[in-house]
Amino acid sequence: MKPRLLVLSLGGTITMLPSDAGGITPTLGAAELVSSVPALAEVAEIEAASPFRVASPSLTLDNLVDVAARIEAAFATGIDGAVVIQGTDTIEESAFLLDLLVAGDKPVVVTGAMRGADAPGADGPANLLAAARVAVAPASRGLGTLVVLNYDIHAARFVQKSHTVLPSAFLSPLMGPLGTVIEGRPRYYARITRQPCLAATAGPPRPVALLRAAMGDDTRLMAAVADLGYAGAVIEGMGAGHVHADAAPVLGAMARRIPVVLASRVMTGPVFTETYGYAGAEIDLIGRGLVPAGYLSGLKARLLLGLLLRDSPDRGVIADAFSCYG
């Protein structure tokens, strides 16, 4: 008996065709995408739905919580895996949010395309077929949410978009892909342990500001954040987690009012905790109450912090959760 696969389309370049107004816009739905790849019928019995049809910059956190709930409900009815189709601009955020929200060991795979549906060399059909094969493979169980594009299989917590146009735009710079789809099946070269999940039923993440440290920044934005209604903040520091010396007391004052997480603006590598002792370095900032993000990017740290703040603003709880990410 064939496995059962849920395919949810949210929109994105993979669904886009030229519009009368100019440019390409989200047009195709899940059923049309599935029917355009006949080989999918050999992979699984597919249930297709299109909860949204938008460009990925317009997806909301509420949208993704809804998607997570749909997936968990489908898994409860015996669906064996899920593929989420969306635009690539926000895949790394969507995939990580689903990784945090969808419990259990059944595979969730996020995919998309770098070229529109009618473009020469459109990559959408191949990506969708590869994602489906990964989602129904027993070897994919227990790995959390995965991202599949250009035949590479990435873990949600490591993947990043690294190019604006190339089909090979996605990388996992910290450790590389977990595997590759070859000869119609996933071949894994590494496995990871899932981190704790947080309930989708508790609602969307609380609002969290994301700021990036820059040379010569006068800290006006940093100083204003706590008065703007944010539940927390993530600061992308320079290097291993550093800011201008004048910014350190501003961030310390913010951390006394709302939880503040310290990430790095560098593409890969963890925030340090005990190496640099100058004003504005990680030892100083952690001493002022900031929580290190480990190897999580600012984008992903924002999502985890927002979910944690649904339940508790306790710094110890937040620090424990981020400690899972090294």
C-alpha cells in the first residue's frame, strides 16, 4: 500500500505565472502543482490543499501556526508525511517554526522554487518530487522539519538562503546538508536529534524585535524597543556576539524590562559566552542579562523566543531552551 502524503501549498515562486499587470504572481494551487508532476502518483496517495496563496514575505506567524495545526491533525488521521510548498524568501523561518511546533517523528518537508512555474528550466517540479520522496521515506522519520531544494536535504535549524537567484541558493553552513536525493530516494550522511517542541495550540509567537548591531550605531532604535510593546528582543551582535561599548548599558536596561537574546550577525558559528571581556563583548552582555542564542541565527532566535514568551518571560526558562542550540 502506498504511503499517504499531505501536500499544502502556501504560494511562492513555485506557484507563480505572469500576470496581466506585469511580473509573476502566485497563481497555481496545490492540486495543480501535484497534477503537473505525474511521477508523484507513484510516490504516495496525496491529499492536496491550498490554505494560502501569497508571496512568502506576506506569510504571517499565525499562518504558520495554522499550517502546523493542519499537519498535526492530518498525522492523527494516519497521514505518513507532509510537504509544505511556499516561497523561498522565508523558508528558513517557516521551516524552523514548523520544527518547533509539529511534534512526533513523522516527516515534514518544506520546498519551493527559485524560478517561476513557466520559466525555462523551472525547478519547482523536481523540487516537489524530491520533497515528496523525502517525506514518505522511513529514513526521514525523527529528523524534524526538513528543507529540500536542488536535491539537498537540510535540517530546519541549520538551513539558510544564501543567494537571491541560483537554484542552489540553500546552504547549511554550520554542518552541511543531512543528505541528498539520489536515484529517487534520500541518502542521509548525518542524523540529528530533535529538540523539544512547543504546542501549536498555544497560539502564535509573541512579538519580538530583531535588531542588528552596526559600526557607529547611535543606539536610538535599541533604546526605543522596550517602549514599543514588544514582548522581547533579539540583538544580532558583531562577530561572536559583540556591540559598541556605548550600546552595552542600553541593552542592559532593555534586558531589565523584557527578555533579550544575543545572536550573531555572522552567517555561521555560535555566540561566545566566556572569551571576550571588554565592554560590549559577550561576557559583559550576558552579565547584563542577555541570553546567548547559541548557533541560532537572529531570524530563528526571534521565533523561538516568541514561542517561549507565550508561556513565561522567565530568563532561566528562556536560557535553558536556548542552551539546546549550543
